[in-house]
Amino acid sequence: MSRPIAIVNGSIITAEGELPSGVILIERGVITVVGPPEDVATPADAQLIDAERGVLSAGAPEVGGYPLIAGRAANLVCHTRFGEMAWAMQGGVVVLPSEARSRPAPVTWEAHRARAVAQVLAFLQERPETRHIQLTDALPGYQGRGIDILWRFHAEEGGVQSLSIRVVPSLDDEPARIFVLDGPSARKLPAAGLSQTKAHWWFYHHGPDAALYCIPVAALKRWMDRHAKGIPPTRVRVAGVAQPLSGRAIPVARLQEDIERIRVVNLS
């Protein structure tokens, strides 16, 4: 069975007008969902395609320009901001340019973040103590507080408790460490900034080794205040961000020496 396709980071022509940023989900060659990112849940196993701010519409490669409507065949055309055709898809298969079949489109960090959130949700849903999970996309105020998930669970000491979670996908590929952005870089990518979140827990999802580092936010902020100056800053390049970002790369083993409540989960 073929994987679903999620096309992100493009302007989408719909029957109601043009969405400046949207998501298209495709299953078995048919468009299933068209909408803004906050309204579309990307499947964890979806193949992600970055439209790179192009304009997406329906139709044959030579024409295009028709609205995208759920339920119709995924015959898509992507034009650049300058009106040139970037690629075309027929029934969910890229047909033009031909080399696009062997060269996957780059995936933005936001797309990685959506996938990380989906995997954290799947992990929490399997926990026997879980009572309720709520994404904050539709809840006013929570995104401004840097909170992605509200988790209600049955605590060991009895009763039901609630925790808020910020999900951050890895900013580099080095295993067994987290990367915390410096202030100026965090303002460029606020969804990854530690100081921007009011969540109880920081779930750092390290995709390359399928690890989830679960760290209490207050303890991590205190640790950074005490030790960050002793760690030399380094730079990383993040897909979808024009300039390199600076921050501190911190081995998880070092954090575990000082923060007892850290948990490391293997998601593979």
C-alpha cells in the first residue's frame, strides 16, 4: 500500500480563493484534504513534499490554474512565484520534470516538526496511563505560549494530572544530544526556542536515531542559566531558514547528571 503524500509550504488555489500557505493530503492518487496547516493533521507515515512557496493548482501541465477540491484526482501543477512551471503531478505521481522522480524535494523544518508532533501523539496514545490528549492548534492562546500538546494522565500517586508539552525536532544530526538556540536565533525560529515556551515539558525528537528526550522545561532553563556560558556556541543550518542558526549543543548524558527527571524514549 502506497504511503499518503503531504504537500506543504505552498500557496494553494481553492474554490474559496488562494491560501497563502496550505497543506494538501493525497491518498491513492486522490486529494483527501486541502486546507491551512493549523487545520490539517499530517499522517506520521506521509511522504512530505515541500512546494517551496510555489503556487499549487489543478489541471494539465500546459494549463493548470483550477481550484483544488478534496475528492478529485491529484492532478496538480506547481508554478514558481515567477510563473514558471516547477513540477506537475498526475494521480499523485510526479510526471514533470522527469528527474524529480529520483530527486526528492527538500523538507522544511516545519514539516519535520509536524511529523515529530504526530509521532509524540502516537507515543502518548499508547501509554496505559493516558486519559486524554489535546493538540493546541485550535485552542486560543496556547501557541503563543509555546505549547503543542496537553496531556491528561493517571498519576502513580493517584488521581488525574495534566501536563503541557512543547515538541522540538532535532536541529542537527548528532546523536545523544540536544541543540538549544541562542536568543537571536530563537527569534528567527521561535517554535524551537527554549525561552519562548511556557510548557511543563520539552520533548526533543531526534529523528536520526528515533530517540525522544523528555526534559522538564523549568529544570532545563535553570541548567542553561548556570552552564550555557561554558559551552562554546556552534552553528547549524536548518531547512527552510535562510541563515545559519547559533546555539549550544549539549550531550544528553551531561544533562542526566544534573536533571534527574529526564527520560529517554526509543520510538523505533
